Amino acid sequence: MRIGALTPSSPMASRAIAQFANTRDDLPILELGGGTGSITAAMIDAGIPPSRIYTLEQQPSFCELLRRRFPGVTVLEGDATKLRAMLKEHNIERLSMVVSSLPIIWFPLEAQRAIIEQAFSLMGAAGYFIQVTNWVKSPLPAHRFGLKGEVVGRVWSNFPPYGIWLYRRHDEMFGRRTT
């Protein structure tokens, strides 16, 4: 329950996730659950400068590994339900997007809500939240959080297979801005 995956994301899965990284703006990208860095590496390979990547990881040994592997990436050690406070310590008030490989489906509803609300408050109306899961169904109760979720990719060759979910604010899916 403390680690979201049995094995690190495969290179194919990591590339499939990294393709959604926004290379056109300068805002930071937040990765939740950095693990051993396979998704981090794929984002860098996709053209995201390491200085734009903030990866949050709770396990100290993984944080140490991430810092050694990616010296230009900012590694945050802590609980994802406190992401706003951790980012504020680095003067981050806006994000381009959030990529999560947390086992969020197993989190209590209050923890899911805390993560989602903080993420979308930092991303604004145009932001999107990418969630990787081994489940066929949505790992989040999107409607309860005012979100619309859709599967944007499946990586059958990963073990176990991945589903890549993209979440946006519900009104944004229909072209209406939220405030």
C-alpha cells in the first residue's frame, strides 16, 4: 500500500505517460510518486527541462535515488495531501500539469479530495491531471470532485498493464471556464 507498483514503469509505459507533458510552457510539472524515476526520465527524454520537474515522493530511499539520478529535478519528500505547502516552500504558485502514479484508488476519499483540490487550484482551468492505474475503471470518483475523466492510453506490455487516465475540470470539458 505504501508503494504504488510492483515494478517500476516500463520504458514503453513511461513514454506513453510522458507524451502528455506540456513542452510549450515554462510552468512546472508536478510528478506524484516519483519512485525510481522511470517517468521522470521519460519526461526529460520528451524534452522537458529537468528544472521544470518537481517530483514528490514519500519514501526516503527513493528520494535519495531520484536526487542522485536527476540532479536538475527538484525532489520533494513528503505526503501528497500537503503538496501546496511543499510547493510554496519553493515559490511555486502555478503548475502546468500533474502526473500521478500514486496508488490513489486505495487512498481514503478525504486524501483523494485533498490531492485533487490542491492540484487543480495550482493548475487553473486549463490544467489536467494524469493518473496511472492498474485498474480498468477510473481510480478516482471523478464526478464527486467535479471532474471528467477519460482513458487516454493503455499499455498492455507493462506488467501489470497500465491505464492512463486524464482528468479535467468538468466544465472545461465542455468549453466553459471555471473560476
